[in-house]
Amino acid sequence: MRRSSDLRPPLCVPRDATRFRAARFLDRYPFAGTGKQGIAKFGPSPRGGPAGIFNGSPMTAVNQSPTDDRFAAFRHSAYLRFWSARFLVTFSTAIVSVAVGWQIYDLTRDPFDLGLVGLIQFAPALFLVLVTGAVADRFGRRLIMGLSALLEAACAGAMLWLSWRGLTGPTPVFMLLGVFGVARAFFAPAAASLVANLVPARDFANAVAWNSSAWQTANIVGPVAGGLLYGLSAESAYGVATAMMLAAGLLVLSISRPAQHSETERPSLSTIFAGFRYIWHEKIVFGAISLDLFAVLLGGAVALLPVFARDILVLGPWGLGLLRAAPGIGAVLTAVWLTGHPVRDHAGLIMFFFVGLYGFFTVVFGVSTITWISIAALAALGAADMISVYIRETLIQLWTPDRLRGRVNAVNMVFVGASNELGEFRAGTMAAFIGTVPAVVLGGIGAVGIAGLWAWLFPQLRHARHLDGRP
């Protein structure tokens, strides 16, 4: 077994040659960082095995085991600020979405305008995918995330001002939503990439679990808060959202600038498309991203919940609320459990199993005509989805070099958004042609099939074992 000292260049080697060898190591091992002199730092593996590679950034020692400390990620003050800021942005975005929906429908009474609200916010992420990721890799992610949150605050503040002055049509709101969507398009890949620069590798899976629990909680409570605030006045909803986004931006900017392996090559088509090329050639990343797209595309049933609440389970509006909340509640409870019980081995097999379980519980929900079974099935599919998301997102971040992480995350965010939007369209279209129950049942069976097919197509992903960094 070679010791760490065996990897250090001999003293007689010229400095330029040493730097060249260090660069070769950085190319082979994406998590290798740099020391003060620009030379890669090496050291013995924390597990006592072969010498590992250490990073100058907080993402250190790729061979560390996930910790059992439930609050490990929060031991790092930078991550605590990041987590708080991301929660505030997600919560306030949910408030804005509910308030805008009510306000637009009050103005026009046209359901088509409600569809435009979602489309206008998603379109910038799709059309700017080649830009947002490249910017996150070339410039400071902390700065991009903070400025994006402040731009979102400015948009919410403008909606507050328009509501106070009195709206007469939806056009100004649509224009502001376009700018709001641009801010979100830059915010998402920068935020997803920044967390890897704030915590060591052994705490990264814990950070992913807490990120997911915060996102789910904000998306459960946020719409409720948005409805209650809009019930007081539109100004109340936009005012609270503006204050929360402003606080989030300042929190992010208060984080000390973390180490980041930024892109240094001159911008070109090659560097812009580098994220796509890496995803295509790195089968673990490609498999994880595409698995999410097709599983949610086929298994998504959220768009049809009003039909189940009204016509199949006969529950009414309060029942619809329970159905909408059930997957999120299952996901939050599972995410909290994962913070203290991380996946330690056979991560790929566990992920495929729970994607299949997600499809199975979708089928159970589709055929159920008993309220408590339907709610339990939705909670169970939310829990299964949470475990698969936890593993997928951890693998994507840890298997992506830091210099490419922004571009890869930009593509991932578009895939996630597309899977949700197209999944709802798929469910609605199939329901119109073959009925609501068959649409959900066949979609669930399709998700199970996707899990099996992807396990066969991507053996590297199936054989992925640990969530403690790339071997």
C-alpha cells in the first residue's frame, strides 16, 4: 500500500513539473483541491486505506463515512445560513405563487391565465439553461444566489406596489413573473452547487436530507400561509414574501466566500456544453437525472387529485387539501429520519427499489376507493420518492466535478421542472382519453417498469454503493 508520502513529488522536481503533475491529478480526481501554493493536497484515508485526496474547500476527504449525527450539517455555520436562506426563499416563493394565482383569477376569471403563471416562471430556466449553469461555475455561487434572492425580493416588492396602486389587468404581473423566473433560473443551480462547497463530504448526505425536508416543509406550509395572507390582503402576502426574500439574500451574502473550483477557460461553445457532455459520458449522473425525469413523468398523479377528491373519494375541498399534503408529509418525515439514519451501502439498489415502490403505491392510490387507504398510499409514495431523491441528488453532486457542478445542476433543474410539468400534462391527457383511474394505474406501472429498465441500462448506477464521495 502506498503511503501519502509516496505521492508527493521529490524535492528535486522543478516547480513547473510539480504543478503539471498536480493538474493531472485534479483532472483524474475532481474532488482534489489546492493548497496555498496551488499544489494538490494529499493525505491518508480517514478509513485507514490507501491515501485519499483532500480538498482545499470544505468538501474534504472523499472517502469519509456518512455521520450518524442528525444535525451534522448544521455544525457548520455557513451551511446553517445557507439552509435558512433557501428555506425562506422556497417558503416565500410558495406565498407569491398562491397570491399571484388568486389575483390573476380575480382579475380575468380565465383558467388559461393560471396556466400562463406557471409557464412564464418555468420558461427562463429552460431557455437560459446554457447560461445559468455556466455563470454558476465561472463566478461565485454565493454571490449569484444572494443577488438572485434580492432580485426576487425586488419583484415581490414591485407586485406589492402594483397591488397597492390597484391592478386593472394581468400584463404587469406577467412581466414581473418573467423577471422573477429569470432570478429563479439563476438561483437554482447556484444554490444546488453551493452546498457542496459548505460542508465536508461526510456531512453532505446529511445536508441533502435537511435540504429536502426544508423544501418539502416550505411547499406544504407556504401555500397555506399564502392563502391566509391573501385572505387579509394581497399587500400582506407580497409584503411578507418581500421581507423573507430580502432576509434570505442578506443571509447568503453574509456567508464567507467558500473555496470553489471555478471554470477558468475562455467562454466558448465547448465550455457552455461541457455540462451536457459530462452528463452523457458519466453514466451514474446521466442515469440518475434521466431516472427522475421518466419516473415522475409516468408516475405523477398530482394534477388528477381534484378528480379523486370530488368524484372518486367524494371528499370535497378539505379532502383535496389532505390529499395534496399527504405526499409532502410522508417525504418530510422520511427526510428527518434519513438525517439520523443515512444510507451506508448498496445505494444504487436501494434507490431503484424505492423508485419501484413509488410506482407501486401510485397504483394502490389509483385503485383505492377508501379515503384512509388513498391518503396512506400518497404518504407512502412521498416517502419512497424522498429516499430515491435523497440518493439521486447526493450521487449527482458527489460524482460531478466542482468546476462543472453549476452546469450539471442547471440541466438537472430543467429535467426536474420538465418532469413535473410534463407529468401533469401526461396524466391529464391520458385521463381525458382512457379515464382517471386507468391513467394513474398505468402511470404507476410505467414507473415500476422504468425502475427495472434503468437498473438494467445503467449497471454503474445499480452498483453504486456508498454516499460518501466518488471512489
